[in-house]
Amino acid sequence: MIETVRKVTGTVALVLQIVCDALAFFLLGFLLYVALNGRGIEDSHMAVTARVEEINPTPHEYSIVVSYQYQDKYYSDRTLEMDNLPDDMKVGEDYTVYIDPEYPYKPKIKHDFWDWFPKFIVLWLIAAAVLIFPIFYRFSQSKKELPYGLKNGNPKLKETGEPIKARVIDYGKSTEETDDVVRVQYYVIVDYIDSKGVVHKAGTGYIDFNPTQYIKDKNKEIIVYINPKRPQKCYIDTEGISHYVRYNTYAG
């Protein structure tokens, strides 16, 4: 029997989840703010007709110079920075800008979702990555914890599956340490051959009883229940093994 010692990384995974969620919500909140900042502008700003004085292209955006009148005051040579130039914006013609009553010298324009989305595509990708990463981390850790990464199948196969003989190729004892609390668990790994001669591996996952006596009494041959249509799917009757171990231990 092989014995291993595992240290549960639940605390690490939890902290990682909290940090990633906080970062993701911050990024998503920022992106939502940027998205709504121009789309709902009519509700909080005044629409004003401005004259387009200049359109100055730069390597990454456009610098637009406008002049307008707001509440009996004239604002000249006010600058707007835009990623994309609207089709209906022309030098010397009028264009609608929006004025915040508290900051009338800072004109804004209404923009569409797709105007700003490409600019923040990297932030979208980062937000998605930090949300997904903890899921992959937990999955990878759970796969590493089990020998060969094998978990037991669906218990319903005990009723609907086909019983065949399997050979025990490995079994062992694993000691789990969590905050100074020690928990002993066991596992069994088997292989079996389907009707087409293909060899498959299967495992019990971690179980709370020692299966050694059962394995020895059965000469390392146990029954597994496979799905005839998908023979790689099987179930090892751990409940039956547990009953056998308890009965024979009591009887002995």
C-alpha cells in the first residue's frame, strides 16, 4: 500500500478567489462606468449646438475644437478627444455636444457602445481571465489531489451498467492535513478491458475506509459496472466494499 501526505490548499484557493473577484469587479465596474458615461448623457447634460472649428487627427485619436454658447456665455476653442470621427461631423458645420451644468467648459458627445469597446478590449480580457482563473485553479488542484486524477463514476451504473471484472493496479492511504487536523483517506485504482479489447483505468476517489482486506480477499479482482455504450464510464461499488470490510472486521 502506498501512503502519501496531502496538505489541503483551501485557504490559498479562497484568498485567490477573493482577490480575483475583487479585481474583476473593479475592472467591470470601471468598464460599466465608461459605457454609461456617454450613453445616458442626455439625462444629466444639456444638449447644445456647437460649431466645429477644427478637426486634428493624431496617431491614436482625433482632437476636435468646438465653440458654443451656453447660458448667455460664449465658450470658444473647447477641445474634445475622440477615438473615432462621426460621419456627420464636418469643419465649419454645427454638431450637438452635451454640457454638464457644473462644468460648462468641458463639452462631451454621446458615444455608442462600439465606439469605446475596442479601446478597452485588453481590460475586458483581463477581467474575464481573473474571473475564470480561480475556476481552473480549483479544478487543477482537485485533479492533482487524486491519484491519476481519477474520480468514481455515477452510482446509477450499479443498476443500469454491465458488471465486469477489473484488476486492482494500485491502492493506497492518503493523510490530509488541514489546519493541524489530520484526516486519513484511502483510494483504489483499477483497470479493465471492454468488449473491444480497450484497456480503461478507473478510481474510487478518496474513501473513508481501508479497503485492503477486501482487495486481498478478492485477489485484487473486483467488480465494476460500466456503461456498455461508453465503456470508459464506470462505477466502483465502494458502498459494497465498505459493507464487506465492516462485516469481516466485526466477524473477525
